[in-house]
Amino acid sequence: MKKILEVLQYGEADIRFHTDIKSDRDLQQIPALAAQCAFTMVTRLWGGNERGVLAAIRALALADLAASAKRKEMVKHLDEESGHLAGILRETIETFKKQGGKVQVFGPGVPPPMEKS
């Protein structure tokens, strides 16, 4: 098991981050991790606490952008990269459907069925 990201708040101004990811050693880990996370988020593997998790992810992204010295460039980069990943996901889903697979989309806050795929 690998710790992707752990965020703990010990006090009002004491938030600590922990990860096992060594992105300085292998930059390809990040796009691969993004793809794995996106796949999980569009499948039945996604757990039932989406609202809280997505709120935390968005808070971290907003904080990262707010602290960025080149915020507009970062927003442009995130838009381009997420658009590219969205295209890959759409293609993968369409291929999966053509091969007889079923895709079920769950709206925000709607927990998937208890069984896992």
C-alpha cells in the first residue's frame, strides 16, 4: 500500500501533509496517478463519501493556486492537462462500451451500490 496523500489538521493553523510519492525521482508518476484517480472516480470503485473528498480536493487545489506565483499559467496548464485526460477517459469509456461493457454514471453525492466491480 502506498500513501498517495494524507492531510491532517492538528490545530487551527497546523495542517500537515504526508505522501509516499517521490515525484522528483519520476515525473511520470503524476500523470499516471491522475489517470488512476480519474478512472476510480468514474467507476463503481469510488466510495460513498464523494462530497467530502471532492470538497477537500478542491480546497487543496484552490490553496495551491492562491499560493502560486504564476496562477494564470497554472490555471491554463491545469485546464489543458485535465482536458487531455478527459478526452482519454471518454475514449476509454467508449471503447469499453463497444466491447460490451456497461457504464453507469453516478451524480454528485449519489453513493454507488454496495458491491464493487
